[in-house]
Amino acid sequence: MSSLREIENKIQELRAQLYEIARGREFTDPEVIKASQKLDQVLNEYEKFFKRKMSEK
């Protein structure tokens, strides 16, 4: 299981990558979509992490 800090670091990394990839490209460019989907997956993991923590209380 990933720690909260690991997930947050990955989100920051993927956001920076998405920004660089999207620069000068259309939002519908396949590379932009692929990078966005990777970020979405990690954001979903982040949300699940918090839901698990809240249900433990």
C-alpha cells in the first residue's frame, strides 16, 4: 500500500508531466490524453486512500 506522501508526490510529478506534454498541443492529442489518464488513476487512488482512512474511524 502506498503512503499518503508517496501518492502526493506522484500526483505532483504527473501534473508536471501533463503540463509539459500539453504545452503547445491540443487537449485531444493522444499523448495529452494518456498523461491525463495516468494522473486520473493516481487521483482516484488518493481519494480511495482517504475513504479508507475515514471508514477506519
